[in-house]
Amino acid sequence: MAVTNDLVSDQRVHRSCMALSEQGYGVTLVGRYRKHSAAVQRPYQTVRMRLLFSRSVWFYAEYNVRLFLRLCCSKVDLIYANDTDTLLACYAAARLRRRPLVFDAHELFPEVPELVGRPKVKRAWERIEHYVLCRMGRKLPGAACITVCQSIADYYGQRYGVSMSVVRNVSDESTQDHSADRAVLDELGIDLQGRRMLLYQGAVNVGRGVEWVMQAMPRMKDVVLVVAGEGDLYATLRQQAAQQHDRVLFLGRVEPTQLRRLTPHASLGLVLLDNLGLNYFYSLPNRIADFAWAGVPVLATDFPEIHRVVSHYGIGSLLADGAHRDTERLAAAVEQTLAEWSVMAPEEKARRFDAARNELSWNKDKRVLQQAVASAMGTDHVAVRTAADDRPKAERTAHVHL
């Protein structure tokens, strides 16, 4: 599997690697090493390339050249490209070596906020997608395409005529712990003092709504905003938060195990997005599933994929597109949602979250991933697993570069 990040916090890719390892494949995850990257220990092989460039076109050019050379020189039975920024190298190596290719679009890459305002760069990525996706079916028979939601699958189907399986970015129930461990509050330096926690988890980037919640805090009573994650706006917003004393707390990057222990303490999970392009508009953030598994209601922006989940299962409230920029309206929505859930019967809460958990299950979605890879390999994934169990361990791995 190929990714352009440093592997540390990409839980979707980790779950994908584990799902394929379960089927008897030998998995190698290739990414990059950054100056302050934490160590990674995984039950599958990981490779992090040290690159000369860390940003701009030079980074993507160097990464894809290095990745292409590695794929050409490695034992590999299938190549798996995560997102468009790894696609060109993976496609070229698959063509050259006549190996099956899987493309997994975690987002609508040319529509990410960083590219929406840069038309020339956006067009360059669109041309890469057009070049590869229009040729995959003809040049690589059996190639498979995966994405994270039906809206993005429909977009690619209409634009390029490709059929994409949907593997949502949802929680792995085997890692979920619903108990509210109070020790984690001390570990992270959180003193609620009887106040309710508003929790944001994820990248602190443009369009994620964190700054608007901070501006609305003076209009809300007895709440603390906790931000778990880092990103482009992290330093700026953290400095601004100092003016609000202990009502806004920035934790930085939190280990996944700690975050799972922290989340059940929240009274409300925040999923507020600006409409900065189709990538955000069609997104289904994985933290919605994380909040559902922790039994925490959400306040979310009313985008199509978010609406399907939050409205259908009744696990929170929805704000109209752009409404969170009105601090008075945002504060009122927070207060109203907190009030509704504070008087809701425990049995009703349990019914809603149990229904959502039953649907937002990685155990279900990973089967679609396993079948897509098995189809690309020309095998049945159940047969692969069974046959692998009957062979000596040293003989039962197919080498998969993701």
C-alpha cells in the first residue's frame, strides 16, 4: 500500500492493512518519514522513505519517482494506491510489471480545499486522474476502485465511467471501549470542573469550524471546548485560545487509544465543515462513527453523506450549510442539542446508538475491501484465507505493496 503521510495517525490505512493481513496476504505499507515522526510498530511491514523535499510539486514528484523505483525492484503481486497523490507511480509500476492495481480514493482529491483556489494545480491532478482512470479498465484488466462514500463513487462513475466499491471510513468495533476512563482526563490535563465537554477531533485545518466554535464560546455557559489534533491552523488558534483561559484546550496530537478513552467524556461531538469544494460537501468524516461508538451525540453540518447517517439514526443535530459561521446561531444550536440529550431517556439513547453502531461497522465494510482485492488478484478471498491456513507460514504470504 502506498500513502504520502508518515503512517502514524492514518487509521483507515492501518485498518485496511490489517484486513488484508487477516486474509493471508503479506502486506508492506510504504509512506514517508518526517523530521518529527513518531515510531510505528505494526504487525505488518512498514517502510518510510526519507525524502529531500517535504512540500509542493517537488515533494510529490520525488515521492512518486522513489515509489515507482521501489515497486519495480520489490517482490509484489498487487499494488494498492491510496489517493490520487500515489496513483501515477502505482499505475506505471502495475503496467510495467503486469500486476493488478487497486485505487482507493479516501477523498475527492482535486476538490480538497488546498487545491480549490489553485486552478492550475487542480487541473494537473485532474489530468492525472483522467489519464489513469480512463485507462485502468483497458490496460489493467481486473483493476479495482474503492472510495469512502456513495456520493464520491457516483461522481467518479459519472466523470470517468469507473465502478467504485464503497468502503466507509468507520470504526473498528474490536478497538472500541465505551467506558469513560477518568484517568485519561488527568493524563491529558483536562479539568472539567463539572462543565460539559464539546469535543473536536481531527485535523485543525481550514474549513473544519474550530475557529467559529471558539468565537461562539462566550455565548455558551458551562461548556469547555477540547480540540484533539494538529494542523495548519493549530498554532494560530491555540494562541487565540489563551485569551479564553481554561474554556478552550488544545491537546495536539492524541494517541488513538487515549482518544478512544477520552471521547465518552464528551457531551457533544463537533463535525462542522465549510463548503470548500465537493470533497468536503460529499465527505462522511470518520469521527461521526467514533462519536456513535462512544455514545456521544453530534452537531454536524447538513451535507449529503452526513445527513444520511445523523438524520437516519437520530444521533445528533444538523446545521444548515454555513450556519455555524453565525456565532449566535451556533451557540443556540449547541445549547439546544445539549438540552435535548440531557432529558432523553437512557433507553432511547441506547436504541439510537446501537442502531448506528450496527451499521457503522468496519467488520462489515472490510469485507468489501477484501473482496475487491481478491477480485483484482483473480481469487476468492475466502479461499485465499483457507488455503493460507493449510500451508506453512513461510509459504503463505503474497507480497502486497500498499
